Amino acid sequence: MSWLLRGLFTVYRWTLSPLLHSFGLGNCKYQPTCSEYAEIALYRHGVFKGTALAVWRILRCNPFSKGGLDPVPETKHPR
């Protein structure tokens, strides 16, 4: 299931994201971008925790946030 969600974010990053950027929309204030963050979070933490981390990150990415460097937390138990 994790690979499917990561694949969806990859497809978004290569198709929809460039289209949004061409209209001046979808510029992420954070590094890594929200879609990259979601992919990494899903890979490191699995479906449930990775999804929770990704949703929390997307909610924080708004016009009132400063943005900046926001890496995905390391896992306590590496795969």
C-alpha cells in the first residue's frame, strides 16, 4: 500500500505540479517540497504514520507559514 501512495505522489510531482507552477500556483515554501516529504515519510514510517506526517505537513504549508527546511523525522527502527 505504501508503494502505491508513494507512486501517486511521484505522478503528481511529474504531471500536475509543473502545470500548477505554470499558473503561479502550488509553490511549496518548504524544503523538501510537500510531495517529496510525503514520499519520504511513507517510505520511512509506513502507511499510517507516514500519511499522518504528510497530512500534518500539508496543513502547515499555508500563506501564513515561514517555510524553510523541514526534514522528515528519522525512524527509531530502520527498515
